[in-house]
Amino acid sequence: MEKLFGKKIEYIDRVGCHPRLAYFQPVMDKNKILFVDGKYSSSKHNHRVSTRIIDKKRGQALISVELSRWSGYGFFGNGTSEAKYFCGIERGHWFSHRVASYVDTIDEAIKWLKPAEVQNAKIVKRQGDFYFVKQKKGNGNMKALLGTRHKAKKTEDGWEISHPQHRTLKLEGHTWKAVRQKQIGNGDVD
């Protein structure tokens, strides 16, 4: 029995007609992790989805999902495309983020997710998929949190950032800026 993060991996065959890579993001369901791995065939065209683990360490994994298409007519777009997902369990919560297809290791995935503004900053804090960058001056900018479950509360001493899945983050001073990690599409599960 194959396992990841102490959980059983279950391969399911739910490819269907005209699949898109976004449909095959790995998910955790109770005590198992679901990977799509299967094929679809008709008299006009065929599809195959293969899911595999490329790299894993410290409760994190890089997963490759490869979609192959072929048809006798050629107008369905014969060929292969790949999506990669950086997945894991952090503080008891599952996460899965699509990263660039050229990413081949967990370390590359972590670096790819950090925007340049975060990589170049001197003081950075993190909560889930948001980074908080200390600015030299200004009143702070938490606009990136709008429409998410992250909430910013301005206090006398700084900011308190809360989220149902994370511990409250306290930021000293009012000059912090919220920056969301990079992502492909809106297919993140957190």
C-alpha cells in the first residue's frame, strides 16, 4: 500500500471526455489522498492521466499530473501537457498549490511561490499563503487580504492577522504590507 504523509494514496479513474489539467489536483479526503490516474476512450479520441510523486520531504511533496490526448482526427489537440502541484500537511491542514511546470524539487517550488517582493525583503512573516513584508515607511497595506478568510485588525501596537486555520499573527508597527504567494489559476486548496 502506497502512502504519503502517513495517509493511504488512492488512485481513482475519473478522467472523462475533454479533460483539463485543473480537474486533477491532488486532494485529501479524510484519511486518504486521492490521485487521478486513468484513461478515457471513445471511437473518436482518447485521454490518459498519470499522477506521480516527483519529490517528497518534511511533510511536503511535489506531484506531477500528466495528461495525454490523442485522436484520429487531430483537431482535439494531440500531445501531452503537465501540471505540477506542491502539496503537504502543515499544522494539521492539507494544502495543494499548482506551480510552474519547470519546477522539479520541493525547494524550487517553495522559491517559485515567493514573489520577488518577498524574496528581496529584509523582514518577512508568513501566515498560510500570505507573506507580510515590513515596509520602511507608510501606513501599511492589507488590501491583498480582501476577499480571503485572512482578517487584518489594526491595533495600537501594529496588526493582528487571523485566519480559521492558523494561529493569530502579531505584527509590530503599522508599516506592513500583505503579499499573496504566487499561484497558477485559482486551483489552490487550503
